[in-house]
Amino acid sequence: LPLPARAAGWVPSSSMAGIVERYLRLGLAAGRHIDGFVDAYYGPPVLARAAAAGPPVPPSELLAEARSLLAGLDAGEALGAVEAAGEPSGEGGEEPASRRRWLRGQLVGVLTTLRILAGEEVAYADEVEACYGVRPSRFPEERFAAAQGALEEAVPGTGPLAERLVAWREAQAIPPDRLEAVISSLAEDLRARTDRLFGLPAGERIEVELVTGKPWSGFNYYLGNLTSRIAVNVDLPVLSTSIAHLVAHEAYPGHHTEHSRKEVGLVRARRYHEESLFLVGTPQCLLAEGLADLGLEVVVGRRPERFVAEHLRPLGLAYDPDVVAVIAEASEALAGVRANAAFRLHEDKAPPEVVVDEVARQALLAPARAEKTVAFLTDPTWRAYTSCYVEGLPLCRGYVGGDPSRFARLVSDQLLPMDLVA
């Protein structure tokens, strides 16, 4: 039988292309199989067109190419120019060892994803460690009980804590007709603060859209050319208690800031074309989510509630910064509920409906919000991704330690999780 046609741009392991170009081609080809695997790509368009042409390359071939790439990188093969870019590679000088280490971390993550795609069984904790560079662990339930005890004192009203907290949270919903004004006000202020602290590239910009039917609350679609489309999910009411964090996370000084600074500083200036491809299931995601979660406290302060109130009150939105601050502090410890839920689903094989009940009870969430949490954890693309938030924030917070110059490194340089604890 004749072999199936291949995309014209597919480069198997025998190709003379350098490591970086093959890495780009491999990631784009894998994205044909996994919805959302390619989070962003703004590199040479010819590579994207080649990856999209013809039938998808079989997972077994992609897996073989990933293993060949990793072996070639370890053997010292040239990273090479990305010839399809039509410009000099900028790699004529001495090659930093850190760049090869970063690429190796990325390739191990891609290789692990392709192993699973090809039908291999990989234990959940092993998957997270190989993909994201940290090994997850379960959180003791005593930690959740302590947080619930603190909330018992902080949440207004009488009656069972879960009912009081759910009612209080839902009362913080932003009316839909004022949501875009809130986002715009916060984004403008956070952009100015980010620019003063770190500098933003000339010409960068964001666009905001409201969407439905997604497993996440917000998403940054980085389009290249210093532009991001920020999607805010309105399946559930957007809360005043989380809106500033969402804007900071997705835009300033979070994902958009990181992408635009690296496009200018790494891709354009140094020709590190591997940075033009952002892949789920790799260490760059864990650091991206960790720094994005940390961003609001870096530019505003550890407790941002009074800053938020300044933006909400002119729009006629009730918001008590003192109550919000106490509840937010106590609630942070409940983030580990998501990590435990992932273990329950993927290691214990607990039924999703059982885990929904556990999440609602332990994290004190309304059923609809607990269901949204479990939907994210059971999505094939995102099942291991929750570790990027649970593990990423404390890792980045410990590394930055209140020093803005260290945060500037996170949004500018190629780093691995291991670099933050060295």
C-alpha cells in the first residue's frame, strides 16, 4: 500500500534542519492531534502552513522524532538557523548552555505528551513531573480544615459556613453591563504600573472579548506582533473578588507582558525562535502561570483589595476591601483542593461526580463552580495543568521574594523551574 501523503514541511529525524527548526515543526505537528496543545505560535508562517497541510503525522512518527531530537540535543547537534524565517539566525556567537537546558526541558515535556498520545500509560505524578518540571504531591486535608476555621470567623452572616461563603461570593458578581468597564479600568492602571516597573515594548496592545463554553475563567491568546486577545469566560458570573487577579494574570504584568517582552528581547533581538512557540505540557507553562498568578501582588502589593476598591466604587459596585482581604487570605490555602482533586481523578480513578462533591465541600464552592473545576481537570489537554497554578505560584513567589528585578527576569529570560530553587 502507498504511504499516506505527508505535509510538505514535515522534517523527519534524517533532516539537516537544526534542532530549533525541528522543534518548531514537531510542536506544530503535534498540535494537529491535541486541541489547545499549541497555546501560541508567531514564528515563520511557512512552518505553520506546512504543519496544517495534508493528513496529521502519525503519533508514532512524532514520538520517534521527539526521541531523535532529544538525543541530538544531548549529543551537541547544532541548534541551527530557522531558515524559513528569511533572516539571519543571530547564533554566530557562543551558545549559552542555559538555552540548551531550556530546550531539553521543553523536549522532555513534548516527548511525554507524545508518549501518552501514542497510547503509553504514564502515571499522573510522573506525567506532571516530566511535563512541568515539578513533582506534585497531595495536600493534607488538615490544611483545608484550618483554612475553613479561619473562614468561619471571617465570612459575614449566620448559618453553615459553606452556605454563607457561597452566598457572599455570589453577591460579589459584577453586573454584565459593567464588566467591560471594570476590565478596561483595571487594565489601564495595571498597564501603567507594569510599564513603570519593567518597561513594555512600544506598540504592545491587548484586545478583550467575552466568551462562553470554555473550561477556564480567562485565557490569553497571544497573536504575535506584540498583541494579545484576552478572553473572559462568562459562563458563570464574574466576581469582583477575582477580576483584578484575572486582568493582571492574563495581561499586565502576566501573560501578555511575558509574551511581548520575550518576543522583543529573545525572538527579535537574539533570534531564539523556539520562544515563538508556546506549548502546553512543558515547563514554560508552569513558570508562565506562576508568574502570572504572582503579578498582581508584585505591581500593587501583597494585599491588593484597596486598589481594587478604587476601580469598583466609581462604577457603583459595592466592595468591602477589609472583608475581602481576610477571606482571600484564608482561602488561599484551599488552592490545594484542586491538586488533590486531580489525584483523586487520575490516580484513585474516583468518579467525576464524587470529586465534584468533594471539591464543593472542601473548597466551599457552589456546585456549578465545583463542576467547572472538575471539567478543567478532566479535559484531555488540561488534566495535569492545575499543577502549574498550585506549584507555580509558591515557586515564583519564593524566587522573587519581593524583588521586582527577579520578576523582570521571569518575564524576560529563558528559565526552568529548577533555576528558581538553585
